[in-house]
Amino acid sequence: MNLKGLFLLCFFLTQAVANAQENDAGLQEMDSLISNLKETLELAETTNDSLEKIRAHIQLADFYKKMGIANEAIQHYYQALEIHKPKDTIFVYIENNIGAVNLSLKHYETAKEYLNKSLQISEKINFDKGKATAYMLLGSVAEKKSNYDLALEFQERSLVIFKQLQDSTDLAITYENIGSIYEDLGDLAKAHNYFSIAHEYSKNSPSNIQINIINNLGDANRKSGNLEKSLELTQQALRMSKETHNGHQEASALKDLAQVYADMGAYKLSYEYMNEHDKVKELEVERRNTELVSTLQILYNIKEKEAEVKLLNQKNEINRIRQNGLLLGSVFVVLVLAGWIFYYKKKKQQESKLYSYEQELLKADLERKTAEESALQREIGIKLSALTNYSLHLAHKNKMLSDISHTLFNLKDRNASMIKPKLESLVKEIDFDLAKEQEWTEFIGFFEQIHPNFFENLKSSASSELSPAELRLCMLLRLNLSSKEIASILRITPDSVRIARYRLRKKLTINTKDDLQTFILNL
């Protein structure tokens, strides 16, 4: 191993030890920071201070976003939004950060959705900072999707607003974003110009932003063939990276230096810087992974403690509930026993009274039902008697008409002096019976009172419409009158009754084996 290789090995070992010591110190600081933020949140939840809860959730989300723990960051941003309902600057800030996290996860459509919502609210409430940030991030989304025209449009809109706000850091970032777009498009002159402007604005910006812009500017010079200027800028970026212990930017500067020396033809130096880049990158990845794992471990420990505290609180609550339950149960049992004893005594007293009351009520109800049944029987008897009288009257009327017909037949051979008195007598008899014609209507009325649904059931059983004569025949059959009695009432012969019954049977849905009289009686 040559002297230079030994020197490099010692250098990296020393740097690894220093990084390990720094990592331990950083982890302790990180543990303390997370614990403080969690305590702030717990205090806000205990006091139910909505504003402090929102602030604590946002601080935790910002911390996790910086550490690259996207799911925790988004979770706390969401929790802040659940508490904070107004569509104001805080809402815009959260929406923009959720969009930025989704952009880093390459969830471009989700990022665009949140950023458009933020832009809409920013325009509504005239929040220029939020609007400019949304435009800048939307430009980055468009650039990642290779929609460079739209990306430039969004970045230019963002640039106009940041100029009005005189925000040098965001101006530097936006100019750098535009330079990166032109670099992707292959327009190195414009890329170099925008990187140079970004460099001017970044002088008061955080070191990470300055180093990134210097690296981009050096790379643009290299691609343009200005290797000396590229070497100068990249070496400056490397120095600043080492001074600020920024491993990511240091690895990037070493890689750019290797490319510059390769373009100069100094392949040995290029090879050495590339090896150095690999080692620094490996250390940075290891440091980053260690930091991430340690952060997750700290987060796990905190959540485990929270779960233990929550479980302990739940157990205490359960014990308290059990104790209260036992106490209430004991009181309840005593009350139930006392109530049961009182109820039992009262029940025995009431049962004897109730029994006597029930007997009296049953007796009264029985007497009432007996009286009602007697009344109904009397009413039915009266109506049946009336129907019978009507039937007899109809029979009498028909006999009278038959007698009149016979008398008139005998008068045709007598002289005029004998006919007149006889005719006057017949007229009086006819007038007397005509006065009773309304009795058919009354007869039907009484019939319907005794058999209220008869005609409806009869019509529903018929295959065609029944004539008035057929309805009368059915009504007389329902009264269980014989064919002779029916013939007398309807003033027809028994044979005509038989024919009428036959025709009626054809209109009704009766089986050939069933009896018409039985069918009518069952309606």
C-alpha cells in the first residue's frame, strides 16, 4: 500500500470515528427533541388547547418530513387538519407540506391534488407566500412528469410572487429549479444563467441550498466545456460540504470532481475522487440509515411507552369501573331485595282484591253478553218472522192475481150490469195489493241485514251477470224455501222454478256433484 493510500485510509477511519461520535450526540439530541415535542402534544391534549395541539402536530410532522419518515409526517399533518377547520394560512401551509411529502414519495397525482387545493385557498384569502410555494411545488411535479413547458410556467409564476415578497431563499430555490429544467432540456446557456442568478440570491440561504446551487453551477460549466471554472466551483462546494459536515453534498461534489478531471484527461485523479466519492457515499448512506433506524427506534420506544401508559390508564380505569360496579351492584342487590319484599307483600294484598274484582267483572261481562245474545236472537227472530210474512204476502199476492185472472176470464160471458160491480171489487183488491209492492224492497233490505255479504259472495261466484229474477231466486233459496213455495211467491210453475234453477246453476261455479241449495246456503 502506498503512502497516499495509507493516508486516505487513516483519513476515512478518523472521519468514521468522528461521524460515529457525532451520530451518538445527534441521536441524543434527536431523542430529546422528539420527547419534547411529544410532551408538548400531550400537555396540549391534557389542557384541550386546540391551537397548541395543532402547533405540536405541525412541529412533529415537519420534523418527520425532514428525517424522511413520510408516513409519520403525513399522519401528523392529517391530525392537525382534523383539529384545524378554517381555510386559512395554516391550512395552506399543511396542504403544501402534504403535497411536498407526496412529491418526495413520487405520488405525483396525490401531490398535485393537495397543491391545487392549497393554491385555490391561497388565491381566495390572498396568501401570496402559500400561492408561490404551491406554484413552485407544482412546477416540480410537472418536471418529474417531464412536462417541461408546464413546469416552466408554474416556476415563472412562483418567481413573480417571490420577487414581490423579496424572499431571497425561495428565489434562489426557484431560479435553481428553472435552471434544472433548462438543463434537462439541454439548453445549457439558460441553465447556467439561472444557476448563476440562484447563486447570487443564495448568499444568505442555508448552507445546504448554497452548496447544491454551487454544485449545479459547476456541473453546468463542465457540460458547457468551461472545465477550469467548473473545477473551481466544485472544489468550493466540496470545502463547504466538509465544513458543514454535509455528507450528501460532499459525495455529490466528489462525483462532479471525478467527472471534471475525467473530462480534463486526468484519469488518475478522476479515479481517486470517484473512489473517495464511493467511500463518502457509503459513509453517508450508513449514517443516514443509522440515523433513520435510530429515529424509528426512538419513535418506537416513545410509542411503546405511550402504549404502556395508555394500557396502565386503561387498567386503572377498568379497576375503578369494577370497584364502582361492585359498589353499585351491592346497592342494587339490597334495593332489589327490599323492593322485592315490599312488592311481594303488596302483591299478596292486591291479588286478593284483584281476584274479587275479576270475579265481579266476569259476572258483569257474562250478564252483558247474555243480554246481548238474547237481544240478537230476538232481533233475528223478528227479522226472520218478517221475511216469512213477506214470503207469505208474496204468495198471497200471486194467488190473488191468479184469482183475478180466473174471475176476468169468467166475466167475459156475462152481461154488462153484472160486470161493473165485479170489476170495481177487483180494482179495489189490485189497488190494495199494489200499495204493498214496496214490500219487495223492504224484504230485500231485511234480507241484507241478516245476510250482509250474501249478494257480494254470490256475484263473485258467478261466471256472468245475474238477472234480477235470478237474484230473487237465490235469495229465496237462501231462505231455504221449497220449489213449490218459490213458485207461489214468484208466480211461476214448479217446472219453471226447476228450469230457472238449472240456468242459475250454469252461471255459478258449482261442481256437477254439488247441490245448488247447499251451495247457496254456504254463501
